[in-house]
Amino acid sequence: MTGTFLSFEGIDGSGKSTQARLLAEDLRTRGYTVTLTREPGGSAGAEEIRRLVLEGEADRWSTETELLLFTAARRDHLEKTIRPALARGEVVISDRFADSTRIYQGLTRGDLRSTVDQLHALMIGTEPDLTFLIDIDPALGLSRAVARAGAEQRFEGMGLGLQEKARAGFLALAAAHPARFRVISGDAAPEAVAARVTAAALAPLK
């Protein structure tokens, strides 16, 4: 039996992590076995890479080096967590996946989209069955993200311009792949957003 792979995307502070968690909780109450995971991270090796790419100064890595690090983390995540869970017939919910690399390394921080796509085809070769794009105003999202405590502020430190480019890129990506994406407004109470997400998620699971 093959499971179902769901991902959440969006700019920093969009609320996608909250929505991924709420969906996992909702599906479990409905009897589904769910693996909730995240990127970068989701496996022991990928979590080590997460600290490298999300902490430190904004200019710590070149975009090209970032791309290689994110791809390495994703490959380990895929091997150790995602594929085994899908093989067990579970619902896998990932807070970010390859679309984030397409936007942050492939579009907003350099013209590397073709390189991103080549690496993805060579090393990953997997797309989610359904992707939820939690859409929010970049200024609001950045203010939420900066207000969070913690060391993982490297991308937030790149400023509003990056978030504006990322939002436009995500929306364009969703428009180019309408069968896979569901764009959900994040400008509402988390419970209201979650209700819309769950309604869309149940369709492919029935």
C-alpha cells in the first residue's frame, strides 16, 4: 500500500508550520496514521544540516552552496523518513519540501532555477501528491517571523524584499501547477485556515 504525501509551503511567518501540525492532529483523530516532518530536517542527518543553513549571518553561504546543502538534507530526509512512511501506507505531511528550494535558492537569491530542477531530477525525483501554499502579506509574515524567539533567523535577516519575491514566486509556481497546489489564505484565525486545509486534504485521502 502506498501512502499520501502532503507538503506545506509559504513565506516565513505564513503559519504553514502551525497548519501542518493542525492537519496532522485532525487526520489522526480520523484514524489516519500520520508522519509529521519538516525541511530542512526530518532525519538525523538532515537536522544537522538544518543548523548550518538556518543559523548564522545572512552571507554565511553562497546560494550555490546553500542549494547543495538543502539537496543533501532532502535526500537523507527522503531516504530515512519519507519513503519508509509512504511504503507503510501512512500520510506524510512535510513542512516545506522542494518548492522552497525552487523559490529561495532558485529564484529569489539568484538565477539558479534550472540548476535546482536538474539536481531535483537527479537526486530527489519525488513530488508531493498535494501542496498547500499558505499565502500571507509579506510584511505581516516577516513581522511574525522576526518576533519568534530562537537562533533560526538567517533568512528572516535578509529582509522584506526577499519575502516579497518569495511570495510572488510561490504564487507563480502554484499557478503553473494547479493540479498539485491549493492556495489557502493565511490571513484568518488558525482554526479557520485549518478548516479550509482539512477540507482540501480529505479529497485525495478518500
